[in-house]
Amino acid sequence: MQLFTPNHVKLLNSCYPPTSALLTAGPDYSPNSHELSRLTYYACVFKLSNCISKIQLFNRFSSNNPGKLAKIGSELEKRLKLECRKAKSGNTRSRAALLISLSILRSLATECRRDIALLSPSLISSVDCTLTSIPADLEVVARAASVFTAWTTYTNGHLIGADSYMTKDYLSILGRFASLSSCNSQDQETQNRTRLIGLAALTAALNSEALYNDIGHFGSQVSTIIRPIMVILFETSITVLDDQAAAVKDAPSSPYLAEFRTQPALERRAASIHVHVDGDKGPSMTDVSDASLHALFSLLSHANGAQLGYIMQSAFDNLDTLQGWRRFDHCCWYAQKTAEWAQYQYRYVVPTWLVERLLAHQDITESTTVQETLTAMVTSVFSSPTPFINLSSSDILSNLLTLLLRRISSNPEDSALPSLVECISSLGCHVYYSDQIQDLAGELINRLLVIEVQGVLVRDKSSFLPSRSSAIRYLLESLLGLIRAANSNESNDLLEEHKRSSGLEPAKRYRTSIERSTDERPSRRTKVSPDIWQDTLSLLCDADALVRKKCSEALIYYITQEMPKYGETGDVNSTMPSWRVGETSLRHVQSTFPNVGDAGSKFLNAVNAYLYILATSPTLSGPSVASPSPEPAQSSSKDHTSITVVGPAESEEHYDLGESAENVSPPQSNNRRSSGSQNGPRARKESLVLRLLQKTPAHYTTATKASEEDYANLLKILTTLHIQLPIHALLTGVPMLLALNSASQTNDIDFDLLQRIVTIKTVIAHALLAIGRVWKLTDLVLLAEQAIKSLSSLPQKNSSAEFHSNPYDLGIDLDDALTLIASCRTIQDAFGLDQEGLLRRLTTKWTPELALKDCKLFEKSSGYEATFRGDGVSPLLKISPALMHIENISLQSLARSTRGLGVTDLREALEGRSSMSNPALVRPPSVSTLDHASSYMGGDGNALRLTRTRSRSRAKKRSTPNGAGEVRDVLTRLGISKQNSNLLKATFPVRQKG
């Protein structure tokens, strides 16, 4: 019968030892080496007589008759399946033959790597049958894993997805090895060995082209592979994981894995997997966790953006199955390492998927473990030192704010709200472009504006005010956290720079110097502009006491740590000496109201106006809630009643200050965009503020709503202003203090009103005490301290002592205080005025209406209103397509610019944006601004126009460029040249010279 036996069968039979010697072939259970060489040679080369030389022999590998390889594979597959069935029944001879067959199969895969595709179906089917039949025999499993590893090393993966039967067997193999990788056993050593064998096979699959060739099957493969990895990692302590993860990048698990994607497939070497010899020290859990970390690192470091999305989805699915969301610390650690080990350009996928999964649970009314863990994972990713690119921080902020407000509308006291605030704040840990924090802060403040005037849409009318209060407070806390995170990150960067510059100095010394000089060097990011923060000031007069308190805290932090302090001490961008403000602003800007003319002074005017309203007004602001509508716009369920939230603008008429502060008139505007938005949140807020102004009395009354805590916060704000902005605060704050003192002159005084007057006089005395200490006015300090002492000695409300003092004589003598301030030489030099002129400026009439009018709160055509708050498009962005033919790499930042259009803006648009985002790098304007008044000056702009005096030495006027007409035509078509009556605003009016 052997005469009719095929040649390949004969060669295969000769590789096995005699049947009687099978049991003695151990412990190696290897085929006959000489016969195995003949078999592999036969499989690779056919018709040797046709080969002339060794070179031709090598070139004819697998090309003469590659079908022989497929025949040998089919024969081996039949033998393996038969031997598996017998070995499963306990036949030891069949087990020995099975081990030898697996060795033969591995040798064929290694030697015939060029035509591995011909052997692949039989090989994969044989390995799957072996793992299914004998999963508990570690020696057999290790031999099968070696065969699988050889195949993954040399395959190109083209058959995955193309051959359905092979694909099914391949996925089954991955599932078998995944089960082995996460198996549990009473014997710890056996468990560790089994897991290591499974992880070795899975790691080989992770480094194979079979995983990455077909994106359609990538998800199913990753879902199977990543499960045991997460099981092992979640069973290991965080301390051990941190120690091992630090060395993963520099220490590959084997020399073979290091060759992945660095060597051609034909030059790679397949790893061989063996079981530990009995008697040797078995592997520990540390070895298992180290192997799983290397597998995870290999997977993440080779995945692109789409593949990383499948990895994140698989991780979520496995966490659901394993109930791993309860492992809070491990989930955060896993999210951090996933972002860190992913390729740099694809790291943004990690937080994006985390936020999307978090939004999937936004309709759940009660806080769950999944939501809390996901929120912590997002926070840990953004708070880690891992940098990101291509990350849309604005979109993530918008999604998180939506989730925050949805949670508040469901439950204002939700326990998950603080963690969401922390998550939003973590967006400030990394600054990727100079305007990022300012853009994010602007978006947060816009949400605050809407919530302030409209509230939160709720199902139950009784929860409207608590939901509104909670929303505003948490948004303010998010705003503060965002800026705190940015400042902290900037300080840490400075500390790292100091450490790198000199490793000899102790870190403590540098930390001290950094904390001292944080405000003494230019920031790498754009500070949040006062024009943006100004929208939060009306919350100082909110009807909710908790909102007023949180707004005061936020304002104090902003003034102390964030607000740009141009012209003040500590301003590194100021060209003026210390304690000197720009003289050009004071000598050329002539206004009926005392201001320096820059954004900071306007901001302080608004602060003082709202503080005055808070101290004197009998009513405070807040939205109104209408009763449930009989005809709701939206369908309501049987369990809940639909209600309509009505803001102030819907319930009361709009008013505008117009040109006169005393006469109110309806707003009139020729701008269709502004007239179309009259019913929007900004119009409602203007109506709200105007109602506050109308209801603010000229004198104190017992109906004033401010509490003792409000007066304490008011004093903290005033003190902070005078410490942080002594020049601006003096000019804008002293007239307000005089107005506060004048409001106490009333005839109808009872004991309660008298107590309130004493409180306000105490605030005035403390504010003047702060001025005296800042400017080192010893006489003023003594005068204020005496007044505070006398006020504190007055009887309290519950005291039985009678009160005989005249309220007009209480407190500090403001005439003496003003004289001391105006006679100070330092203050005179700072403002460039003599004593008489300074006294005249400090005693200028002050009212909250004039203050708010000066800060352009109601100016419909202001540059800021017409751009950022109008159509959302900056004039810079409008003129860019017409005038700039270059790629704008900061388009996102430019589109969100919050500054009005000015001469400097036009110059930078024509010459390149330069470093507009960083105030320290802005060059002096190439176009003189002497002939241009501020676009913020309403009414008659010519009255404040700065004109040159005639001079004989005046240079000849420069000729107009040829392209000036084109530029003018472009600006005219865009509607930019007419919106401000041809008065272009300079970028920094205070600091520019003529």
C-alpha cells in the first residue's frame, strides 16, 4: 500500500518517532529533525533537477508547486483533530503525537513564511481545535500558542474578513487565549503560568498585521483582547502599576516584539512559548501585570484615531460587563495611561469619547456610579501632564455645560455637580493657544448671562429659583476653577523651567521666587478681559444671597489674580515708572466723568455702580416666572406640567439711558441685527439693570435689602480694588464713597436706619483706611482708625443704651480725608495734576447711572457689542478673506476675538496678525491714533477728538498708497467703515503715545 501513498504523506509520517517510542519522546516531544528538514524542503521547493544554482534554488522557494504546502497543511489538520479527540479521552500516545504535530506545524509556518497564506486555514483550524479540546493542559496550550505566534508574526492578515471560516476560527482562538489570560485557579503558580501563556499569544496578535488589516474586524478583536488585560490591571494595586508603567516604554517584553514594524516580515523571528520547568521558581503576579501592561502599550502605540475609538468603546463595554466602574482609582489610571500611550496626534480621541459616553447618561435623574467615574476620568485626563493636540476645548466645554445644566434642572442639590465643576475647571490645565482661557471664560459668562435673566427650564415651578441659584453658583465656580487651573499650570511650568535651568539650586527657593514674581513677568496666555467679566457684575445685586456671595468671591479672585493691570504697579507691560499711569490718558481724554479711559477704569466704574446699588437699593434683581401656560408650546406628559419661563424683558418694557442719564427713552437703532436681538438675553439684562437704577433711592431707607454679609463683601471688594489697582481705584472709587456718604442725609431716621447708616459709614472708613495704607498716608490712616473706633463704640440694636449722636457727624470727616489725599505728592505725580485739579477730579458728581453709562453698558453700537455679542463674527475675521491671502493658523482664536475694530487691528490685518494675542509682544502702531477718538465714546465724537497743533517742523504728509482705495472699498462693502462713524478704536488707548 505504501506504493500508492502520496510523497508528502510519506515525508510527514517519517517525522514522527515509532508508535512504541512516542511515550519516551518527552519531555521535548519534538519531531525527527532530519525528516522535518526534508518535509519543509519539500514543501518549499519542487523539481530540484530544474534548479541550476543555489541562488536559483532560493528564488524558487514556494514558486514551483506551492500547492504541496496546502496539501501538507490539510493532512496535518486531519491528524491534529484525530489526535485531539483521542487525547481528550486520556490517550497519552495521542497527546505525545499531538505535541509533535504542533511542532511540525510551527516549523512549516516558520520555514514557508512566503506562502503562509496557503497554510493559514489549516493552521488556524488546527490551533482552534486544540484549544477547544484540551484547554487545561498547559504544555499542549503552550505548544499551540507557539504555533499561533509564528503565524501572527508572518501573516499579512489579508484572509481575515475574506475567508469567513478562517475568520471565525481566528476569533475563536482569540477568545480562548483571552479566557486563559484571565483564568482563576486555586494554585497561584498555575494561574500565573496560564495567564502568561494567554497574554503571550494575545500580545503576538496585537503586534500582527491580522489585527490592523481589516478595520471591520478590528473592533471585535480588540473587544476580546482588551478584556483580560483590564481584568489583570484592575486586580493590581495602583502603586505597582505606576512603578511598572514607568519602565514600559524603555523595556519591551521580549527582543522579538521590539522588531515589530521595524523589520520586513521575512526577516522577523517568531517567539517560542514554553511552560516553566517543574522545580523552577514560578512567575508572580507582578510578572503577569507587567506582561499585560506591555500588551496594552503595544495596542495603544500602534492605533490610529478610528482604531483608538474602537479601543475606547471596547473598554466601556468591558467595564460594564466586569462592573469595573466601581474601581474609581483604577478607571482614572486607565484613562490617563490610554491618553499618554496613544499616538500624540490621536490623543484627543480619549477625552472626546469619555465626554460622549458621559452625555449618554444625561437624562438619568439620579447620580450613578458610572457618571461619577466617567466625570473623574475626564478630569484626570485633563489634569494629567499629558499634552493634547487637535482637541476642541470649546466643544467639550459646551457639552459639559449642557450636562451640568441638565443635572441642575433635575436636581439642584445633585451630589455629582461638584465633580462636574471640577471637570470643567480641568480644561484650564493645558493652554494650547493664547486666547483659549479667554474664549472658554467668554462662553461660560455667556451661559451665566442667559441663566441670570431666563433661569433654568424646570418641570416644577417651585424648583425654579433653587435651580437658577444653583446653576449660577456652579457656573461661577467653574469659571473660577478654570482660571485657577490655568494660573496653577503656568506656575508649574515656570517651576520646571527653573529646575531645568539649574539643578544645583533647591526647588523650594525657586518656588518662593516664582510665587513672588508670577505677576511680574508676561503671561503666556491672554488674560480674561474686563469687558468679558463685566457681564457677571450684575450678580452682585442678585436677589439670592448665595449668588451675591459667590459673585463677590469670584470678583475678588479675578481682580487679584487675573485682571490685566495696565499702568499699575507690577504691570510688566507698562512703560511708565512705578505708581504712574499713562499721562497721555489723563491729559488728553477730557470727559465729564472721572475715568482714565481704558477698559480697566470702565470696569471699575461698573463695579462701583453695582456696589452702590447693592448698598442702597430696596429691591434686588431676579427673573420672573410665569404661571403654567394654558396652551403650552410643548406637549406635556401626564406626570409633569409644562411651564413657561419668562425673563424680565417679556414682562416689562425696555428702557435706555440714551444721551442723558436723567431721561430714559426707548432704544433706537438702525442696526437690523441689534434690533432683531432686542428680545434676547442681553436686552433682558439691560432692562433688569435699568429697573434697578430706577428703584435705587437717593437716600437710605429701612427697606434696603443688603445684609451684614453683603456689606462685608462690599468692603472686601473695595479693599481689593485699592490694593490691586490703586491708581484706577482711587480715581473711580473716591467719588462713589462720597455718593454713599451723601445718601445718608435723610430726615426720617429711626434706630434701624441709623444702624444701617453706621454700617455704611464703617465701610467708607475702612475703604479710606485701605487708601491711606496703600499710598502711605499716615494722617489718613490715623483719621480712618479713629473713625472706625468711634463707630464701633456706638450702641447696638439690642443694647439698652440710647443713641444721641447726629448721623451727619458719624464716621470720618470726608473733607479732611479728601484734602489729605489731594495734597499727597505721590498721588499728584501719578496723575500729573496739582492739588486743586486732583481735588476737582475726585469731587466730580457721581451717580450709578453716570458710571454705567461711562462703561458703555447700554451702548448698542459699541465694538464689543457689535462683534462678539452681535453676530459672533469679529471685524478681523470679516476683513481677513478680503485683505489677507495667507493661511491664518489662529483662525479659531481670531474668530472669537472680543476686541473692537481699531487702527491697530487694521494694521495687523494688513501686515500680519503678529503677536496680537500677547500684549507683551504688541509693537507700537504704525498708524498714529492722535486723530482718532475711541469708538466707545457715544454721542458727539468730535468733541473728544485729539487734534495736532500746528508746527513749522511738522513733517510732510505721507502720500496715500495706491491700494488705499481698494481697502476703503472693502471696508465699506463689509459695513465696517460706517459702524463707528469712521472713528477707529485703538487697541490699548492708555498705553499708546501719539
